[in-house]
Amino acid sequence: IRIDVVSLFPDFIDQAAAVGVVGRARERGLLTMQGWNPRDYAEGNYRRVDDRPFGGGPGMVMLIEPLRAALAAARAADPGPARVIYMSPQGRPLTQAKVRELAALPRLLLLCGRYEGVDERLLEAEIDEELSIGDYVLSGGELAAAVVVDAVARLQDGALGDAESAVQDSFEGDGLLDCPHYTRPVTHALGQVPDVLLSGNHAEIAKWRRQQSLVRTLERRPDLIDEAALGKADRRLLAAWRAAQGA
Ligand SMILES: O=C(NCc1ccc(CNCc2ncc[nH]2)cc1)c1csc2nc[nH]c(=O)c12
């Protein structure tokens, strides 16, 4: 997948996507990225990229022309069609389902705003969709773009090792929270490793992990699952857990 990012701080995104799974995906050519800075396309001595809002009010608004030129340069760099996304507090909240949809596309063009935002006429003319990463206030769209890059990169074929992707498919695939994890030492002042994980009984281990995920999801994020929609096996695991709690 190719991801072009239009931002006043292109290096920021580049660094956020330089390490770990995303960095490796780029090294493997699974993901190519390019930054485009509207300031490089701004006219005049001061190379303005923003100006005051009509109608008054605080802050500044990003100008149409530098963004339009940066978007045009990005489009020209690769003939393929691109999904153009404006990272915005007014956008639809990003979900893993949306990430899966984006990860399957050949090309994304992410536009990051700063200041109070972007002239609406540019958005109406150029943007396919607006995405937010959550209901909290950031200083600009770059962190949100880096989140999209990370989430999309790890879903590229070959980005995760077999072990990692197997885990990814099992739970994240159906929206449950992850189970607890343990590693050496078996015994520590902070406590013991649950016996089942030391048993070597892989069926029991898988059951325990699924049960932990179900219970955690119900306790911490009941909004994520509808108990009625759970399968018989999952409902049995929950009943067993509740019986054990009750005892
Ligand atoms: O560019 C982003 N934020 C910069 C930013 C933050 C606040 C304001 C000011 N808005 C005034 C207002 N708000 C409500 C009514 N009036 C403008 C721009 C951003 C991109 S994706 C994302 N996802 C989650 N949160 C985010 O902030 C973002």
C-alpha cells in the first residue's frame, strides 16, 4: 500500500512510522510513504499556509491553494487512484473495521490539519471522507495520521510474523479484549503464573484465554459485545466463570 501524507510536519509522521512492525513493513516494501508539505507550495515571501477566519473568531484557517497544490503533487507522483482522507475532529471515529477496509486499498492520501482547520471549499472539492481517532482534542492531525498508518501497516500481508498474525486473527478479529499475558519467572514476589498456562494442555489453555477475554470484555467494555450474540461455547465459558465466582 502507498500512503501519502500532506502535513506541515511531514518528518513527524515519517519518524512515527520508522520503528517496529511499521518500520519493518516499509523495509519490506509492503508499505511506501511520502510526505508532502503545503508550505513548499505556498506563494509569496512569507509562504503563507494559513490566514484569519472570515466571520471572525479565534485561530487561523489553512488556505486552499497550498493544500491543493500539495495534493496535486502527491497525486501526480503515482498514477493509481487514491482514497483521500482528512484527519479531523469532525470525522467518523476510526474503528478496526474501517482500518481493515483502508488496509485493502492500494493507496491512501491523508490530509492533516493544523490551527482551527481547513477551508471548507478544499474539503468539499478534494476529500472522500473525514476520520477522527477519538473524542479528545489534539493539536493537529499528524498523530491521527500516524495512528492510521500504524494500524493499516500491520494488516499488510507479511507485516506480522505467523505467530503474531495468528493471535491477531483470533481475538482482535472478533473484537474481544485480549487475555492476560505472563512470562518468566514462574514465581515472583508479585505473584504466581496461573497453573493452566504451565500445564501444557493447549486445549485448556485456549479455553482459559478465551474465558479471560470474554470476562474482561464484559467487565471493562460491555459496549463491545452483545452477550446474546455469543456462541454456545462462549456462553458456557461465562457461566462457568460466574459459577466459580459465586462459589
Ligand atoms: O486535527 C485534529 N485536531 C486539531 C484540532 C483540534 C481542535 C480544534 C478546534 N475545534 C473547535 C471546536 N471544537 C468543537 C467545536 N469547536 C481544531 C482542530 C484532529 C484530527 S483527527 C483527530 N482526532 C481526534 N482529535 C483531534 O483533535 C483530531
